[in-house]
Amino acid sequence: MTESKTHRTRSGRTLTDEEVDALSTEVAETDYDIEDLKTRRRGRPSMGSGPADVVPVRIDPELRAAIEARAEADHTTTSEIIREAIRRFLDVA
């Protein structure tokens, strides 16, 4: 006989065998739209009209420190700070 596996929630609570059975029954009885699942995109959402390109750029240490400081102050990423700076410089949306 196979030993039962212990299942836990993300918070660490151990699920009982009855709870595992109830969850598996619920999933098995759920009607899924297969076509919708097939068309669902995976990965990062696009940022504009199409897939984004990665553009390597050399930045001096002082500029990088300023970008990182601004990103931390604005609670955002360095990439978003750089994109916003380029948008403003080029006056594009």
C-alpha cells in the first residue's frame, strides 16, 4: 500500500485527506473553456504595440547610482526610470 503524501497550503497548514479529496473533486468537476486556455498568453505582458526589445547600454557608475536612487525613491524599477527618461527626452507616449 502506498503511503499518503502530506499536502500543505502556502501558509503551511497541513491539509487533511478529506480536504485534498474535496479539492480534487472540485477541480475535476469544473468546466474549463479549452479554447480560452489555449489562447492565453504566457510570460510578461507586452508594453506597447508588440514584444519589447532588450537594448544593452553602458552607463557610468554615477548615472547608474542616480537611476537606482530615483527608482528606490519612486518605489519602481531602474528599467521603468530609464524608459520614462527616454520617453520624456524623445517626447513620445
